[in-house]
Amino acid sequence: EVAAAARAAIDLVNPTVRAIAETYDDNLDRPDGDRLGRGPFRGVPYLIKDVGHHFAGRRIEYGSRLCRGFVVKEDDFFARMVLASGVNLVGRSNTPEFSMALCADNLLYGATSNPWRQGYSTSGSSGGAAAAVASGMVPIAHGSDMGGSTRGPASWCGTIGLQPSRGRVSCGPGESEHGNGMAQSFAITKSMRDTAAMLDCLSVPQPGDPYVIQRPPRAYRDYLRPQGKPLRIAWSAKPLMEAPVDPEIAAATAVAAKILESQGHHVTEAAPPVDLAAIDEACLHVWYFGFDTYLDALGAENGRKVGPDTVEAASLRFYEFAKRQTCRQFFAAMDYFNEVRREVGRFFAEHDIWLTPTTAQVAQPNGVYGMNVALPPEEFLIHEQRPCQFMILSNVTGQPAISLPLALHSSGLPIGIQLAARPAEEHLLIELGSLLEQAMPWRGQIPPLHVSKPR
């Protein structure tokens, strides 16, 4: 019955939203209960993002013509943990090519529409996942985050997006770390209950993991009830670059800070020192070091070559940029990231939480962001960074951060508010997220493009 409901919801909404690139008819039409895991999500419909080598026998195409038809050969550790949670894998969500833009728009499957306004962007790169959850097609979906790719779509689509701590969710066995430690996989949800329960399912150390980070003394679900300990919370809505923060978003951030203060937490206005221009330059040399050989390998595996007929314009620019990179630039960037982590660490020695907007602007029309543009890499990154300037720091430091759908803009679009904690302290985010879920409830916020709305 649950699978049939998901099928009906997808058939009703996806032709308009276009969040799902492929449905798995075997699991939708003929779900086999004997094959489902025994975890707390048994039978819950779930989508995998169209990126990464995860589920054996399923296609993953990275939103790219270069990888059209690619089939994963074996389950990785992430897939095994997801399946053990009990979910029913019902399809694959749309993403920009190679998960590199603030949209879910590509030349392979087209553009996903934000459920709050048709023709507007979902942000990216987990945009298809966030749109599918927000529109009611599925209640939970895979998201991954290397520079805001889970939190940004959560902000623009009105869902919850948690980026776990570096090392919390295993990347094995094929990799020690995704994105040189900057990328984490997790999920997009609509409730703190589901976020906490899925974190319990996915935070299981796996054989050969390079390190195991500290866990809290209790299950994450136990932190849905406030613990009563006052936390030191810093908040800020001041821009980190020459790009404005929407006044309504800044005001919503201040309201969240006031509510937390009213609950007994110690709240001050403060921010760590952030040189976003220097961070962006370092990101170019970390994210795209070896990008050319990576695409060449993907192309060879699929019998294709990198070129304008197989990859989009910006991807081709980054491919050419990667060919010019040097090892010296990569290691200098990694050294700089260490400096950033130490400096931010001193800030978090004085504060338990940093509260900010998730995105500086609400959703923009489709076409403003995407990979089919011919901007040079440096200009491309600055263009994309303007709305998501508050998110990249957590990827650099490896700290957990969460976006919560705490407000609606006068335009009718969602506003996401972000909380970041020290490494390995996701339980504090669960606790505060649960508190804010009660104080600023979002359950009744239903977008116009939703399965419950008449057509």
C-alpha cells in the first residue's frame, strides 16, 4: 500500500516538478517485503541521488550524457546501511551535471522545478531530492553535500538538510573520504524525528574506515527531547562577501536567535573570521584537482570521450582548468584549509553553535544557475557563492550543520536557517532543531506543487 501510494504521488506530481530521473518499477509495483531491511524505515519510499557509486544493478549517470547508461557494479557501505534502515528504494533523483551547480538542471533530464514556484530553482546539487520530499512524492531522500549541496536545496525547497560531521557516515570501501574530506552523504527529510532516526542508521563505523569519530552517549533519537543544558549560541546574518543578505532572511535569523534565547540559551551576535574569497580559491584547487582524469575515466568506462557533445559548457571549462592545475596548488590549498579549521576552532571554543541564514537569497528562477554556461571557473564559483555564502565553511572544517525551514518569505518562498556545531556534535543540532520545530513549526507549510493539492 505504501509503495502504491508513492507510485500515485510520483505519477501525479513528477510530470510538473520533474524531480525524479528514473523510477524503479520493481520496487514500486512489486515490492518484496522479504528483501527489505529490518530498520525503523521499513517500507518507507526513498530516492537515491543521481551521483556516486552506491546501489548494485542501478544506473547512476551524474546528470551527464558522458555517463548515460552507467550501471553500478556493487553496493558500497552507504548503500548497505541505507538498505538496512528498511527503506524501499523507488527511484533516482535529478541533479546538475556532476553535482556542481545550484540547481537540478541538466541536458540529460531537463530542469527540476521548485515545488513552491514552478520554473524556479531548487538549488543544488540535491535539488531533485529536496523537491521530491517537499512535494510529497517521498518522505525522505538521499542528499550529499560538498559545498552546501544538501543544505541549499533544503533551504530553497522548505525541507530539513543535515550535513553530518566529517567521517560520521562511511565513504567506503572505494574511498576513504569524498571530496578530500569536504563531502558528506546523508538525507533530506521533513521532520527532526526522521533526521535523527536516519542518523542512527547511517552513523555506523565500517571495516577499514580511516578513523571513527566520537559518538554521543545516547542514540540521536534521544536528543529529540531538550536536555535542558544552556548552550552558548552565536548568531549573525551579516554578508560574508559583496552580496547582500535578503532583509527578510536576516530578520528570520534574528527571530530564531530570540526564540533560542527565550528558551534559556546564552545568545550573542558574533561570527568567526571568514575570508570567503581565499576559501573559494582554495576550493577550486581542492574540488577540481584530478577532475580531468576523473572525467576521462568515467568516459572510458562508458565508451565516450569528454567534449562538448558529452559534457556541459561549465563542466568542460572545469575539465580544462584541471589540466592546468599543479600538485603545489593542491597542497597549498589543503594547508590553507588547516589554517581555516584552526581559526574557526578557536571561535567554537567560545561558542557551542553558530546560527546564520542557510542561503542569503530565496529561490531564483531556473536558468540563473546551472552547468550549461561558459563562465571561467573563478567567475562561475563567485556567481554560485553569492546565495550560499554561509554554507561552505562547514565543508572546509568538517563540522556538522543543518538547515531548518523556519520561515516563509513575503514572496511565498521558504527561508532556511542554519545551525553549525563543533565536529562530532550533531546531537546538539538534533536537540536545537527539535526545539525550533516546536517553537516555529513548519509541518503546515505545504507548497503549491504538492500531492495533496488539487490539479
